[in-house]
Amino acid sequence: MKGIFTALMCSFDENGRVNEKGLREIVRYNIEISKVDGLYVNGSTGENFLISTEQKKQIFEIVKDEAKDQVKLIAQVGSLNIDEAVELAQFATDLGYDAISAVTPFYYKFDFQEIKDYYYTILENVNNKMIIYSIPALTGVSMNLEQFGELFENEKVIGVKFTAPDFFLLERLRHAYPDKLIYSGFDEMLLSASVLNVDGAIGSTFNVNGERAKQIFELAQNGQIEEARELQKVTNDLIGEILDNGLYQTIKEILKTQGVDAGVCRKPMKALEEDKVQRAKMIAEKYL
């Protein structure tokens, strides 16, 4: 379960339906071209919080059918609706996903005991391993070292997707829990996290930059920091241009230049204006 995992995009048509052909092409591109170690399915990048329970199940099924056992698969099942989270966890586990993951419950100001109960409720109802998804900037939920430790007391909780710029806490987690999996969640900070000996990374831009991300991670593991730094610089140039043009929409347009039917983003995300579509093509020519 170590290495580079793509936070998988999903292809949708103009009516917001899952484009099965396009989704399969995205999976194949990540496995065959980017050669990532795994796929993180139905996370933020997959527009998970904009789709129905049945669409989430459909995506889980298509990805598993296309990827089979070629790479490791992590199913993000987190939801404000605990019943949906349990249902999706059971569904993905039955499909054979290697692990489940769940974003911390958000919007309402849950205290830590409520957050802990949320994770433990999911795990009481499913025979699978859990990776906590911590992304404070979007959820408003920050946890400290001791709270992570309480979650890790459950033997089914095997690690965390750590999407935060708090490198002090990241180092403390790595030191305190050497046997837990720690994945970096910020693509632009991959090298910095790798130096702290994370077990891998899960990222949106790996959909188009997975091969370079793998090189950064492996170089850092081998102590080749200068070489890794040069690749991180190129990666951050790419990320900067993507963010300036529209994150998810631009990644999809870049995939299209590679022959992948990446579709469009679901509303209320807007379509790119023509000048930004052309800029996405220029970004692809420059970096891919």
C-alpha cells in the first residue's frame, strides 16, 4: 500500500452522468502511462460530493472492473450521512478494494468524540482497513497528535491521507507512529513530505503528472535530493499554471490532449472558456 496514488478523476457527460468509456480511459492512462502504484477513488478530485450514492457505486464498480488487481485501490466512502458511508464501505469492500478511506465529517462543528464515533461506526460494520482523510482547509477539522493516536488505537485504522501544510505535525506523526501509513496529500509539497519519510502520496495532479511524481518520491527515498528538487520545481510550475487556469477542468482538458475522454465537470463547476481550453492545451504541450 505504499507509493504514488492518483486521486482519480471521473469523466461525466454534459448531463452529469458517469461516462463509463471515459472513466475506463482515465484508469488505463494512470496505470499504463503514468504507472502509478494505486488509485484513490471517489475523493474530492472525483467530484464525490456532487454525485449520488448510486453514481458512487457505479464508479467503484467500473474502476475495479477496469483496474482489476493491477494496482492498489482505495475507496473514499466518507459522507455526512453515516448510513451512506457504511453502505459505501460495505459495497467497496465486497468489490475487493484494498482499503477504504473517509474524510472527516464536516460542515457541522463536530467534536472529536463525534469524529471518532463516525470512524468507529464505519469500521464496526465492515471488514476492511481504514485510511483517515484529513484535509482541514476544506473541512475545518484539525486534529492533533493525541487525537490521531486515539484513532490509530483501532487496529483497522492503518494510516492517514495528510492534506495539510503542518510539517511539524507531519514529522511528529511519522516519529510517533512508524508502523502507520502516512500519505502526503499536497502535490506541491511532495518532496518536502518525502524527506520526512512518508509512505507515499495521493494527489489530483498525478492524473497528468504521475510519472514525474513517482520520480520525485523515489529520488527522495534514495537521498538524491538535488535531482528531486529540480523535478519538484517543474512540477510546481505545472501546478501553478493548472491552478491559475482552473484545477479540475484543466486537468480534464490536459487528459483530452492525450486521447483520454475525460468529459466535463459536474455543475455547479463551470466549463472553461475557450481561451482557457486553449491554454490547457499549451500547458499539456509544455509539460507532457
